[in-house]
Amino acid sequence: MKFRPLGDRVVVRRIKEDTKTAGGIIIPETAQEKPQEGEIISVGPGAIDEKTGKRTPLEVKPGDSVLFGKWSGTEVKIDGEELLIMKESDVMGVIEGRKAKK
């Protein structure tokens, strides 16, 4: 992928959730909620502090597994892949010790 977000924005790939319940019932795609977990694909250089004029680096990095808000970000299609672009402040936190699933 050749896309670099600007400022304090990040590109996130949603992590697919299971389509079956614990009891084995298959949930149709139209009834599924969109996952709120994803993998950071790309990050911008950081926001510029208005007081000092210096760039503040982002806390997340590519490869991090993160949780984000249900309605966070803008859905885009890049190279045929559906991704989200959001501000770092929309990311609620990093899931420590977990490798991102594809």
C-alpha cells in the first residue's frame, strides 16, 4: 500500500470477527456489527503543537492491535482493501501482548 496519512491520522484495518455464535448459529453479514478492533497499518508524522510549533509524535505504530469507537473514522477503499482513516484520538487504546490477526 502506498498511502501515508497526514498529521495525527492513522490507517486501520478492521480485524474480522467470527460469524458464528458460541452455540454454532451463523450470523448473516447484514446482522453483524462492525468490529471495533483493528490493526494499525500506517501512521502520520504527528500533530503540530499550536503553542510551540513542534510536531508531537504519535503513540501508536504500525502493527499495533487497537480498540476504537463504534462510529470512528472514515471508511475508504485503497488497492481494493477496505480500511479506516481516523485521528489518533479516536483510538481508545492498544491491546498489549497480542499479535494482530489478518
